[in-house]
Amino acid sequence: MKNSFKFTALVVAFAGLAYGANAQSNPASTTKTASSNGVILSVGADAGIPTGKFSDSYDWNLGGSVQADIPVVKNQLFVTVNAGYNNFFGKSNINGTGVDQTNLQLLPVKAGLKYFPVSHFYIQGEAGAAFVLNKSDFNFDNSAAFLYAPQIGYQFALGGKSYLDAGVRWEGTTKFNSNVDNSTVNFFGLRVAYAFDTK
């Protein structure tokens, strides 16, 4: 129930952001994306809400990422490369045991495709690896795990060659410890980024 409420709040926040940014968008812009000729770079803030067993020990996450969108098909299809940082905040006094969960720090590196079926709206899929930066705090077998992240989003024109890129995704990993069922990292995430065309 708590996670459903948190996810609903995240979606409402995204919708509010989309509405507010759309109201300030350049109405003269008719292109589907910022540009089809140059690489689009974006720098953004990431936040999320853990799901499944992962939510038993963690409340939320906060981080940032940089992304490059490399054009493949004019105004429609891009190859993406993304790298970032996520800090998952551990819960205090888990299940009344008096134990505080240590924060988990991950460095995700992803690549994928970003497709615009209609003007400004995109569907994105990425895969890659998540590296644990504080492995010594956990009993993980692996320093990295495979990750996958389907996402939908919208690119709002800010004027010139600048855009606000806002997306909602679900991100998951394989196990960091092969002997522990709940050593996967799963969460619903929101990314809000400033994007600009390099050409």
C-alpha cells in the first residue's frame, strides 16, 4: 500500500512537471526532438522509489546522470549512452529490530534506444551494468550486476536548442549475491534533465 501511494505521488509529480513545462514551451516548435543532426547531451537529477523486497530495507533514492542521444533516424530514433550515480537511503529501525540499513551506492552505466513515435513523446529502453561503490559494506559476491530500464518520457522545448527531458522508468538488476534472493535492486524512477543540441 505504501509503495502504491509513493508511485502514485511520483506519477502525479511527473504529470505536474509535464503540464508546467508544456505551458512554458515554445509553441512555434514543431520538431519531434531537439535535433536530428547533432548529438543531444543532457544532465539530470534522478529520484526513485524502491519496489518488491528491496523496499523492505530502502525508502527512496536520489542521484544524477549524464546522457548522450546519438541520432540514427532523423527526428525519430536515437542511440543512448547514460552514466550516473544513485544513493539508496536505508531505512531506520527495520521492522522494529533497532537495525539501521546502510545506504547503497550504485554507479549505473547503460546504453539503449530512444524512439519518438509522436512529436516530443518517446519510448526508451536501456541495458547495462550497475556497479556497487560501497561493496565492503555488504556481503555481495559481485561488484556489478546486469541492469535493464524501460522508460517513457517527454521532451519540452525551452527555446533555441535547449529542452527539458522528463522521463519515468522502471529499473531492475540481477542479483548482486547469488545466494541471496533479495539482493536485486528494483525501483520506479523519475529523471528530469536539461538537454541541449551540440550542433
